[in-house]
Amino acid sequence: QVQLVESGGGSVQPGGSLRLSCDASGNIFSLNDMGWYRQAPGKQRELVAAITRGGRTNYADSVKGRFTISRDNAKNTVYLQMNSLKPEDTAVYYCNAKPYGTGRNYWGQGTQVTVSS
């Protein structure tokens, strides 16, 4: 069983920055593919960014060049650095873990990000 705890959300003005963190426990973190998803009111949950066990990353087109996903296997943590935030980035952001070879998905409880002037 993998437990995920997100932190770092909050309110920020357009153009501002936030860094989300997701602390993982319950398995060998380095074996997890990790990702950040978001869900805005009335919309489906969507992938924002992902990083594989090997460090390969991919991003939603809407955040390319503004967001950066990274991981620290020594700290069992994945990060999402969000720069040049826009009002349309407002959503609940969820951390996701896919442990290698299990076919399972684990989710954090979510952290709210609000971008507004």
C-alpha cells in the first residue's frame, strides 16, 4: 500500500509560482512511476506531468515550458515546480503513483491551487 501526501498548494496571483511536493511511503519509491494530475470544477481529471522510474518526463501541452516535474528518490518525494501561473491552472492537484509491475494506481488527497488576481 502506497501513501501519498501532497503539500505546497495555495493562492497566487497570475504570473506567480508555486512548488508542490508529494511525499510517498509504503514501498520502494524508486520503483514508482510518478505523476501530477489536476481537476478543475466541472472538468475531468487530467494529467499535468509525469516522471518515470528512469527520470523520463512528459507534460501536458498546456503547461510545457512553465511547469517542471522532478523527483528525489533519497527523500521519497516528487515535486512540481509551477511558474508563470495562469487562472486556468486553478484546480485541485493530485499526486499519483504507479508501482512497477503491479498494475495499481495510488492517489494522494489533493491540494488546492488557486490563481487569481
